[in-house]
Amino acid sequence: ADPAIRRWAKKLRILTPNLDHVSPLRFNPLAIMPGIQRDEHIESLLQCFQGAMPMGGPLPALLWEALDTVYRLHPDPADPPVMSDLVDVLERVINSKNYSHDIKSNLLGALQVRVAMLTRGTIGKVFQCARCVPDFAELMRCQAIIELDGMMEEHACLLTMFLANAVCEYFRVTPRTGAGLRYVLGIEEAHVLVGRTGEATPSESNPNPKAYAARFITRMLAEM
């Protein structure tokens, strides 16, 4: 093999969130980087959720309220909330609304299927942490592959969007040094994430996650 390729391969870091015993990844999407405003981070998180899972009806508004509330309950950036905190607050937000019994039951069911699942199993291990391991700044300074094979498609898409958003926020608060290429981000089989779709349009009856994902990725690339 080419010596240059061998040297590069020795530096390559491979993370396997689906195989904890090989090279685990811990990532808290609710942690806010210094320099990022809370409200803009909330908006980005909401777009990530909408881009990875169907969220019709009042769920996006309820999730926004829950995100806003969970940060008010955890104001210290050094001690950020984790996904289980968000799930608990979202359940309280839903129960506080004056919805009919059937609507409330449907919303709580959607909560269990879409959001509460993020605290269990493989994806629960990834998200149930205060800080990223390895440290995200360290991850940005090395060559790394994050292998998502074996994860549920919805969870792999959500983790991809959370990580892409973190990359975008990192560059937003990190000064550029020098000219030339700054970073390369490759998303294998990106069509699984964004699909082939037109403009995302809000729809309570048939929300299109791939359309939201396409709009999110397009905006992220424009900002970078």
C-alpha cells in the first residue's frame, strides 16, 4: 500500500456508536457550545427532530416549549440537560395542556414512540451523557469515521443531523486560521437522510422529514 495512505490510516479514528465494546461514542445534542445562543440552538435542534422523524400536529410547538423549559431548568452550561430530562419535561408540557383525553393520549403515544425511545437501547447510551466523548473539539481536529451501520434508520438520521449541526456551530464560533480547505464532511448514502424532495412545507397531516432534512442540510452548507 501507499506509505502516505498507511500513515493516514494510522491516524484515522473509527467510532462505533452501535458497538459499545469496540469504540463507543457519547454525544449530548442538548449541550450548547460557548458562543452559541440558546434560542438559536433550540431552533436548530427542532429542525433536526423534524428532519429525522414525522412530527405532525402540535408536536413541533410542544417540543419547542419543552426545549425552552428544559434549558430554563438547567441554566448552567457546565451542567447541561440530557435527553431524559427533555422527555420528562415534554411529558409534563403535554399533560399541562387542555386537550381532550383522546388527543392527549395520542400525543403521549407519539412521545413514547418518537422521543422517549431516544433514552433507551443503543441510541440512549449515545445521548445519555452530559458531554461528548471523545470531546467534540478533539473530534474536529482528527480524521474520524462514525460508523452508523446497524442503528435504526430514524436514529441514525437524527444522530447524523445532530452531529452536522454541531459541526456547523463549531465553525460558527471557531475563528478561521489561514486559507485553504478547512474541513471535509462526508455523509455516506446521504439520500437516506435527505431523499429526493422539493421544498419542505409545513403539514400537520403528512409532515415530510426528508424535506425538512434537505432544507436543514442546505442551510448548514450555506452557513459554512
